[in-house]
Amino acid sequence: MLKLHILNVGHGDCIVVEFPSGRLSIIDINRSQELDEDSFTEVLSYSNLSKILASKILYERGILKYNEMLKMVGYDVNLTDPLSYIAGLGYKSQAFRFISTHPHMDHLTGLNSLLSKIGVTNVWILSNNFTQDLSQLSDSQKNDWKLYQQLRANKADGITVVRPGEMSQNNFWMQDGIHILAPSSDILKNANEHNDVSYVLLIKYGSTKIVLGGDAEENTWEHIVENHRDGISNVTVLKAAHHGRDSGYHQEAIKVMNPDCTVVSVGKKPETDASQKYAQYSNKVLSTRWHGTIRFELNNQGGGSYYSEYLRE
């Protein structure tokens, strides 16, 4: 049994995979105790004005906790703290691998805490020269970015940094059925944006297929369709690229994948939301925004089941 956990971390990504080999893997991290301001504003828009005003007053006076305030306006989907969640899985040793898909902070916030409190043996980080606007980061995010830079330069003590590229092979990740679909060497060479260097991963477990799209956009998906069409056909679970935005949606790729279930990891529903487009080719489209953390238990015959804190359609 392979277990896939797509955590509700607001507007960001954190995916946990429990491989049958016992190698716990974490793909990206976003650790937040509260919804971002845009997501919070959108949640409030679903309630009536009197409830909004009353809940905000009670929260500001310290009478209501943050989650209690949201429940009062009709939103009871709690954010998941990745560290607490991972600790709750019961592993007695540190995680085997952390994969950084690309250098955006909604995929890196909490990196220091993850490495210090949970620990990882190996870190995947591709070479890149991208920077961050430090004025837009909190103090803890600045520390996370500093650690990312150290890892990227392979200067973090006690951690093995690897940089597997497209379809590269190694016993550990091949035994776990991990296939790297992108980025290609050409995409890396010509990357202009952070999302251009995003990993796209295919995990195969018997006839079960999982595609994790990171923040990949059009050029990456065009490359994947051209070079890996057979590999991505008839996918069991797709984690939609770029939080379900139009920029991460590629019709031909989605049509080939024909996923049984597509999951959108998102806090605020983006103006360019492509969920309805995914629904044309997916049996189910689930959002962490409304379903919370979503857990899949998958067998090697391409089937299995999924569980959510909030079973909303």
C-alpha cells in the first residue's frame, strides 16, 4: 500500500508520500498558522455581514480563537501544520527525502523547522540562480531562504544534496517508482522564471500512477506531452500544477492523463482558477480549500480509496 497525503497548508504545497519501502518522502513545505490575507477575505465573503462583524470583534478581543472565528462564519476547514502531521504518522526515524520542486516561498516556508525537528537524510534541489525579494519575507522566511541557499550550494552540514534530472536513475528513487518528467536540461538552461525549474514527478506503483505537477507551466507540459506521453497516460491521482491556475493547465496533457482524481492545493481560489477545466477530464476534482488534507491509500492495481477531513463535493 502506498499512502499519499496532500496537506491543507493554505496557499502553498506540502505533499507527504509513504512508500511501501518505508522511505518517507516530503515534497515542498508551507507552514502557516493562519490563512493568508486574501484567502481569509474570500472565506469571509461567503458569510453574512452580521456574522463577519461579530466574529471579528470577538476574535480581536481574544474571546474567540482563530479557527473558532472561521467556524462562526461557516468555514470549519482547519489548516494542517506539516510538522505535527508528519510527527503523527509515527515514524521513529527522520524522513528519507525532502524534494524542493522550485524556489518559491509558498513551497519553502518552514524549511528550517522541518529539518531541525523532523530531519531528512537527502534533499533534492536543482541548481538555479533565482533570488527572493527579502523585503516581502518575514524573519522566519528569511531564515528559510538562507537555508535553501546553503542547501542549493551544497553547504549544509550533515545533509546529502542530490540533483536528479529528467529520467535520471538511482536505486533508491527507482525502487520507490519515482520518475522525473521535468525539468529537462534545455528548460533549466533557458529558465526565466522560478516556475520554469519546477520538478514534475511521476510515481508508479504497479498500475497506479501519481503525477505531482509542482508549479509547472505551459513549456514544461508541452515537453512532457512530447517526450513522456505514454508514461503519463491514465493517471490515478494528479496534483494540479500551480495551485489549479490556468497557467498550470495544459489541455492536451490533462486529456492524456485522464486522471481519476485531481487535487488542487490552494488557499485563495485564484481568479484564473481552472478547476472546471480539470473536471472535463477527471472523475473527481478535490480542493484542499474545502476538503482539507486529503489522504489516498493506493494499491498496486491502480485502485484504492481516499479520505478527507471534510467530505464536500
